[in-house]
Amino acid sequence: MSGVGVLGAGAWGTALAQMLASDGREVVLWARRPELVEEINAKRTNALYLPSATLAPSIRATREIAEVAACEMLLLVTPAQHLGETLALFPRFPRDLVLCNKGIDAASGRMMAEVAQDAAPRSDVAVLSGPTFAHEVAAGLPTAVTLACGGGEAQWARLSAAIARPSFRPYYSDDLVGAEVGGAVKNVLAIACGVVEGLALGQNARAALIARGYAEMQRLGDAMGASRDTLAGLCGLGDLVLTCSSTSSRNFSLGAALGRGSSAAELMAHRHTVAEGAHTAPVLVRKAAGLGVAMPIAEAVNRLLQGAPAMEAVSQLLARPLRAEGPPA
């Protein structure tokens, strides 16, 4: 086996392929839709998902599993809820699997690394996560990420050599749980921050929500065995600040529309991109409840997605009993 494959030709998968191909390396980009494969190969564009980029000539798009199965390193950028079924298509060769999707499996409540390890038990699993808007990565703007390696420093040596670029800087971690908790929780919190924007509640409210949301992230991380240092880093606090502060975030934009009065069902039905926080919120709330972890902001987002009025959810948060701030507990 040889080479690098990227599974998923949405905005983030295409941006990662573009970044990896920036030094002329061949990258195989797997997409389900034949018209998208044809567009990438013939026009060097992905107009629907990443219209700002002219794609490198060394990116080769394909629909054929066999062409990607030969790669020794796969970056998985398919929607989180389809990770298991995607990996089931591939022969179980030992390889490096780098998870670049953020979420929790809705059916089982498992984190993505657990799903991948079950589906590909002979492979080493890593998690790539951090503050990464796809269009900026594709444009070669400076970006730093956490690369958490289940295969330890040996896997880090392989992956960092393959992934690092002058404008794309990975930092090593061995904390897969922390990297995944940060990525999953921040998507839900970004919806909440979007609601604050949509309701025009101001910058004070958004800053407070980010801080209290970070406390929720830490509480869940503690209960799941994550390191607080990980959550204080790029894949936790760094990603949270970015995603909760810009309309470039799909989750933030979804929340803003909810705050302006649109219904979740209507918004989700007409989106061609995935706002993972909408899928993560209900399973996150169930997971937190099972662990005895209080996550009132995540619970409010879940109620919103089920149809509760935005201002009602905000009022319920503001009416919670007063308490000491202190360290998250």
C-alpha cells in the first residue's frame, strides 16, 4: 500500500486534499457523487462545497473503493453518522486512519474513534481536530491543529511527516478522548452562540455562553477521562472560540437562523452541508445524563432542535438557580 486518501469531498475533505497536495503529492479524493468526481477531475473545482478554491492538479477524485483502499493513510471526512458504514466498505488492511469528522454516533453513543476501531481493528486510529475553517486551509492560511494518535509516538512520526506543511502545523497528543470531546461539544455550543446572534442578545451574552459552555465541555471531559490540558488546547478551547464567533461556521449559521425564528426541520431539510451539532445534540445530552454530567446549554440546544422557541430556551437558562462560578465540577 502507498499514498494518501481522503474520504469525503465536502468542503473540509476537499480542503484537506488541497492542503496535502500543496507540495505536488498525489492525493486520492473519494466522493460518492459521479458528477462531483467529474467536476473535480475535469475542471479542478468543487463549486458546491468549496467554490473559492482552484484544486491542485495532483488531486485525483474517484468513486472507486479499490483506488482508495490501496492507500496506507486515510483521512476520514465523511459525516460522523456514516463513519461505520463507510469503513465497512474497505478491506481490513493495517493502515493509519485519521478521523477528521466531529461528532458522536447517534445509534450507539460511541465516539468516532471507538466506531473506527471496531470497524478496522488492525489499523491505528488518530484524531485530527482544531480551529479549521475549510476555505482558509484550502487557501494556505496559517492553521494549527491537534493530532491525537492512538498509536502513540510511532504513529505521530508517520503522520506528522505526511501531514505537516509550512502553513499547517499539527501538535502531538495521545488523548483521543479529549480531542473528540472538544470537537463534538463545540459544534453544539456553536449552535447556541448562533442563537444569541440571531436574537441580537449582544457580545456580552455570547462571551458568557462560550465561557459557561467551556465549563460544560470540561465536565464531560472529566467524566470520560479526557485531559483538561487537551481541552484547553487547539481541539477544545481553540476550536470553540473559532466556531462560536463566525458565520463561516455551519453550526453557528444554523443557530442564527433558529434565533431569527426559522424551524429546525425546515433548515435541515434545505441544507446541502452538514451541521454536525444538530445530530450530536440529542446523543450528547443522553451521554451526559448517563454520566451524571450537567450540560444545561447543550440541553437548551436540544430543546431548540426539537421545536422549542429560541427565547423560551434562553429564558430557561437565565432562570437557573444562582451559584458560585468556581472550577467546573
